[in-house]
Amino acid sequence: MKLRILALLAALLMGAAAPAIAQTAQRSPSMAEEMEVQALLRGNQIQGRITIPDDRAATLIQPVGREWRDFHNYTLAWVGGIAVLGMVALLVVFRLKKGRIPIEGGPAGRTILRFNTLERANHWMVASTFIILGLSGLNLTFGRHILLPIVGPEAFTAISQWGKYAHNFLAFPFTLGLVIMLLIWVKDNIPNARDIAWFKAGGGLIGNEHPEAGRFNGGQKMVFWITVLGGAVVAVSGYLLVFPFFFTDVAGMQLSHIIHSVLSVLMIAAMLAHIYIGSIGMDGAFDAMGTGQVDLNWAKQHHGLWVQEELAKGRTASPPPGAKASGAD
């Protein structure tokens, strides 16, 4: 079997190299011969002989690598394109039909503390690193097709190189942020029966009903667990790639890449919805992670049970600096 494979490979190499060597009339390898070589190589590796200690360097041809290459060049591009562009399309349709979600009754003119300094700082550390990780990762898949024709090869090379550095090193603060996020918010993100009712009612995004919710509603809990659990898998699989061959072999790295890339584009799609709702999609939502203080009417509308708990603890709603109080508790 090995002799047959080597003979066919030799024929292919001679046919490909003949024009550059002697300008002779040797024929090129036929399609049938190429297909026969691929069939013989399927599931088999071609090993050479080396003098260095690393036996892995003796692998000349790894047929399984073709499947990974096809995944990276074609399958991943389709999965990522459908997930990200599909989410963008859904958000555009939602915006056109629903518009910006207002505060019912208008702002109360009084605010209540929703997130403290530690919570906001950690959120922005995770968010900012995730954005850079996401953009630099998308560049690896789509950059040659989208960015390269726009900026040219030199700029694209520089962007990709610095993106690779950022991707590798920012993985560490991203992971740290996930751990802190889990520790400070897990107690408020345990699913319960109210979350089922929240989803059945469309979360207040579909229709005009605003289901009861505590500090985090069903949608926010879903985002939390997507971020923590999905981010953990993305981080672990990413570290296997950052330290090649340290923890696993080439087959394990290829599997890690598949898991890492597919889960990453799905998380990017999910975070696009989260970013939209938390910024331009809903009046008053950005203040939660901006100043930490949210309008009292906004809080009652989206987290009424949490407001009741806070007021029962003796927390008060106060006018923001420079504003007059209005409305009632």
C-alpha cells in the first residue's frame, strides 16, 4: 500500500514539476490518478524519516487535514455568515416593526442604583475584550474576502498581525472577567418559574405585556449563561490553540478549532442582540451599565419585583444630579 501511494505521489510530483525543470512534453497527472491518490490516502498518513527528536515532524501528509481546511474555508464561512448576518437582519426587522422601546409613562426623574462600580467595571472588561476578540476572530475567516480588497495587502497584513496579538493576549482578561461575573451574579441568575412566564409573554418585547421579573429577567439570564458557559468553552478551546501541541495533538487542535470558531460566531450573533437591546433598542437601558443608576419607572417596567425588594431593604430612589424629583414611589 505504501509503495503504491509513493509511486502515485512521485508521478504527480514529476508531472507538476516537469515544465519548470526541463520544458519537456511529459503529461500532467490525470484526474483519475489524483482521485486514486486521495482514495488511498483517506485515513492514512504518509510518514518520512527524520533526525530531529520530534516525531511529529515526520508526518508528510495528513489526509484528515483536508477536512479541517474545507471546514475553515467553506463551512465556517457559511455558519458565521448566516448566524451574524441573520441576526443583523432580524434586528433590523424588529427595529422597523417595534421601534425603540420607550419608558411607559416617561422618565420618573428619580433613579435607583442597579449596578455598582465593580459590576460595571467587570462588565466593560468582558465586553471590550469580547468585541476585540470577536472582530479579530472574524478577520481570520472573512478578512481576506472583505477587508483585504478595501485596505490592500500591506494594511491587511498589519491589521491581521496586531489582531492576532490582541486575540492571544486579551483572552486572559476575558477569562478573568468571566470568573468574576460568575461569582458576583450567579445567585441572581438561577432559572425559576417566572422565567418561563417571561418567555411566554415575549419578555415585553413582543406585544405590550411586561411580565414580572427580579433583578435579571429570563432573557438576561439566558445571555448570562451563554456568556459564562459558552465563554468558558471558547476560552478553553482557545488556550489549546494558543499553546499548540502542549496539551493535545494535531487532531485535538483541529477539533478545538472547530468548537472554538463555531461557538464564537454563535456567541457573536447572540451578543449583537444583547448590545442592541442594551443601547439603542430600549430607552433607559444603557444607564444600567453607564452610570449604574436607572430611572425608577424603567426599573418598575422591566424589573418590578427587584424594585420592590430594593425598596423593602430601605434603598431609596433619588433625583439624579441637577434634576428635580417627580413621580411617586
